[in-house]
Amino acid sequence: MKHPASLFAAALFAVSAWAQPFPVLTGPFGQVKDFLRLSDSQLQVIVEQNGEFGRWASDKQGRIWQVQREIAEETRREPLDPGALGIRYAEIEAICREARTKSAELVARNGAVLNEDQKARLGILEEAMKLAPVILEGQRVHLLNGSGPVPAGIAGPATAGFAVAPLAGCAVPAQIIPAGRIIREPIPGNPGARWFDTPVFIP
């Protein structure tokens, strides 16, 4: 049984880490390195694996935004073409599913770098994650100090399945955009940003 104080401290650490901009791929990993007692060589492997995922995710994110613009264009057409819209929504969903799979694979590969003692210490963080929703609720009702975005992965069912923060456009169902209305673009550097968070007018 782990000491409650240790779990609480680890939970606070986890919330702090979640508040970093997405994607968190190259560091600094000072707190994680110290807590897990990672060697420089272990950290380098993790950084390289994260970088590989980041390059893939960047390409896919660009494609999602492109498809969302195509959806906006198709939605302005008269009459509507259900097939054209459906194909595009299906493509976004396929990318989201692939991202969930690759996210889980990345966590498994990074975890394989750890030795048994490090895996046990990682288990402390995994247990502490269970307290994160309670901590956030405590902040919302002003029983705890603190502020910041809702951590990815505990924001609700829409983000379930992502070990890494989900790609913008995957966190919520795609939405139809009326012609000549406002669509929304992601906010660079905002970990909670989704494709409808910043207004951009489409004529």
C-alpha cells in the first residue's frame, strides 16, 4: 500500500505535466527523469520514439485540418452531397482510430525502456492518475488552489483511448459547418485546443 502523501504528490506532478503544450515530445523531462531515475541513454530513446510519433502526428493533424476545410466547402454546396461529406468524416475517424492505436503503442515502447524498479515507480504515477479528477474537482469548487486546462485523457469520454493528448479534431465528433458561418481553428500551443476553439470566418 503506497503512502497517501506520496500518491497525492505524484498526482500533482501528473497534473502539472498534463498542462504542457501538445505535443510534449522532446522535453525537458527533468521531473520525470528524476522521479523514475532514468539514465541519459534511456531518456534519449524515449525522446527519439516521441519524436517519431510527433512527426507522424504532425502530418496527420495537417490532413485533419485540410479535410475539415473540405467539409466546410462541401457543406456550402447546393444540393448537399452526402457521399462527399461522409467520405471526409470517415477519413477523420480513421485517422483518429489510428492515432489511438499509435498512442498506446508509443506508451508501450517507452515503458519497455524502463527496468523493473523504474516500472514500479511508474506504477506510483499510474495510481496517482486516479486522483487527478478528484483534484480538479477540488479546484473547481475552490477547495484547492490551482488552475489550468483539463488534462487530456480525463476531460471526459471523448478523449478516452488516448495515452497521448488526442489530435485536434479527434476529441469531439466532427461538426457540420454552415456556409458563410464561423468555423474554428486550433490555438497553437494550447493543449486543450480543438478545431472549433478559435473563430475564423469562411466567406
